[in-house]
Amino acid sequence: MPLLSIQDLHLEISRPGSHVSVLHGVNLHVDAGEIVGLVGETGSGKTLTAMSILNLLPSGARFTAGVIHFDGVDICRADAEQIHQLRGRAIGAIFQQPRAALNPTRPVVDQVADRYADLLGLGRRAALDAAFEQLRQVGIPDPRVRGKQYPHQLSGGMCQRVMVAMAIAAGPRLLLADEPTTGLDVTLQDQILRLITNLSQAAGMAVLLITHDLAVVAQTCQRVAVMYAGEVVESGPTDEILSRPKHPYTVGLIEAVAGLEAGRRPEAIPGVVPRFRQPPHFCPFVDRCPRAFDRCRVERPQLRALNGQEVACHLYAETTTGEAR
Ligand SMILES: Nc1ncnc2c1ncn2[C@@H]1O[C@H](COP(=O)(O)OP(=O)(O)OP(=O)(O)O)[C@@H](O)[C@H]1O
Ligand SMILES: [Mg+2]
């Protein structure tokens, strides 16, 4: 049993005057201790997938099909007490823009100490000691001094380390990291990714790392899932996916990065991610796909196993060799 297993997850958001099917067939699993990347263009549903795992939905949103199993709990149908035990405890989370997520009016060590007090029931003194120690663990130099500073006195990289310290206070089995290094310079990005990797290895903590940067995935993740327009269209071991992508969308993503590295103008895949009122009954990538054919317009491809990878594409429908038709 994987630690986290998402099967055929569907999520809709209804508001007066608008109705969107934002997730329609997310399939994903994360084993204990492994780091899995979740990639895809803006608007593909990565953040909503992470929010679903925390059962933290925007107003008007509801699950319409599928399951999320985490460590034996069915998250979509969990009661308030079960959710309480998961959020911050069994599942930690960090997001983009750490400074915005911190309270600007309190020293950072107090904010970390609050987690120890709330989550583990430590008294004030013990919580503060634990917080200073955790700040040291996540690589804040001189934590007894830096910890007493306010978020605006710390760099973006330091704020993200504080967020990591808060997220792992209760020793979670899974860390959700949603674009944790976006906006940081390359050196800081590298340091934060190394921190996450080290923590994962030291504590056997699994990580779902959301990013749209394939270089980050190559550096950090054992496996990767590629999302497009509300579903996972391809997944597998990182090396395999990056060296032998199958889905034309993944091929396009990788070519765009290769073009950038070769100093060419970034050739993004032409077009934008579509939005759907209902789960589509055709391939969601059909309008942008250079290899689309008739079947793609009338039938949605299902994710299926192929040589240790999984791909949702009619090009591979009848083959077992991994070669496209
Ligand atoms: N609160 C909301 N209300 C309505 N629609 C939403 C809401 N949040 C997200 N969406 C829509 O759901 C889709 C997926 O959004 P999501 O934020 O999960 O994408 P993402 O992959 O995280 O993108 P990015 O890379 O920009 O962070 C988008 O079309 C978005 O407009
Ligand atoms: Mg997002």
C-alpha cells in the first residue's frame, strides 16, 4: 500500500454564474519516504491537488468522484477529527512566498514554537527550545539570534527555512511542497531543495514536490507525475520520463526546456491549458497536440501502464512495447 494514493479524483467548483470541472481523473501515488514531483503548466491543477490532499478546498468546491487514501484514511470522506490529525501533523505543507505566510508582527522562533505547543502540547519553555533546535536543523545560522528576528529581517531563503521548520515540527510522514523555491535565486533554490532531500532521507519523510521546473524534478525526485488540464497524463521514474517521454505534452515540456538551455528562444507549446465545465469526453490535449488523430477527438484516453511508466494517450493504446503507433 502506498502512503498516499489518489485514484480518479474529480473536483468541481461551482459559484453563482460559473461552474468548472477543475480535476477530472487525477491518479497519483507516493510511497513512504520517496520524493515525487508533480509538474505541469500554470492552471493544470497542481495546487488544487495538494489542497485536496489536505481536504482544504476553496469555497464552492466539492469532490464528485474518486478517493484519496492516506495511511488508511479516506481523506475525501474524513471527519473533522481525522482531518485535524492529518493537517500539520501527519501531513506538513509549505508554499510559495513564505514571507507572506508568516506573521509579520512576531519573531519567527515564536511562530515555530507555536507549532510545537499546538501540535505536540509542549509548554512554552520546551516549545521554544524545540523551535530553536529546529531552526538550527533547517540550517538557520546563529538560530538564537536570527530566531528572534521578524520575517522582514530575514531573506526569502531564510523565511522558507522557517516555513520548513514549521511544516516538519510534528514529524509528518508526508510533506507537500508547492513551488517552494519559485522566486528564490538559483543558489538558494539549490539549498532549499537539498534541505528537503536531506530531511526526507533522515526522517523517511515522503515529499510531493510541486513545480513547473523540470530541472528541479531531475535534481530532486525519484518519480514524477505530469499534470495537464486537471488530470495526470503521464507518470513514472524521473530518469525514464525525462529521457523517454511518451505523452506528446511531456515531449513538448521537455523540448521547451531543452530549447531554453540551448540558448534558443523558449518555444512553449502553442496554446493555453483549456478549462472545462464538465470532464471532457475527448483528450484534453487534443487542440494543442501535434500528433492528434480522430480517436483523440471522441474518446478520452485512460492512464495505463506501459513499461514501468503510465501514460494516457491513444498513440500507445494498442502497443505494449512503449513505441507510439
Ligand atoms: N478558488 C478557485 N475558484 C475557481 N477556480 C479555481 C480556484 N482555484 C483554482 N481554480 C482553477 O482551477 C484550475 C487549476 O488551478 P491550480 O491553482 O490548481 O493550478 P496550478 O497547476 O497550481 O497552477 P500554477 O502553476 O499557476 O500554480 C485553474 O484553471 C484555476 O483557474
Ligand atoms: Mg499552483
